[in-house]
Amino acid sequence: MNYDTDKIDETVLAFLTLILYDVDQFGGRAWKGHDWDVLDRLYE
């Protein structure tokens, strides 16, 4: 199955941005629930 990685990356980035406003609720670990491949692409 082919996935549009650009859309996936944008979605994860949006989730990370939204979670930043309420970091205390999630213990400051907003990145832990996301796929490492996506996070690596965003890091690059």
C-alpha cells in the first residue's frame, strides 16, 4: 500500500504542535506516541 508521507508528516507535526500547548497533561512526552520514521523525516 502506498502512503503519502508528506500528508502523514504534516499530520504528526500538527499533533505535536497542538500537544505543546498542554505539555503538563502529557508529561512532556508528546513525541513518544508517534512513528520513529515520521519523526526522523521531520527532524531532517
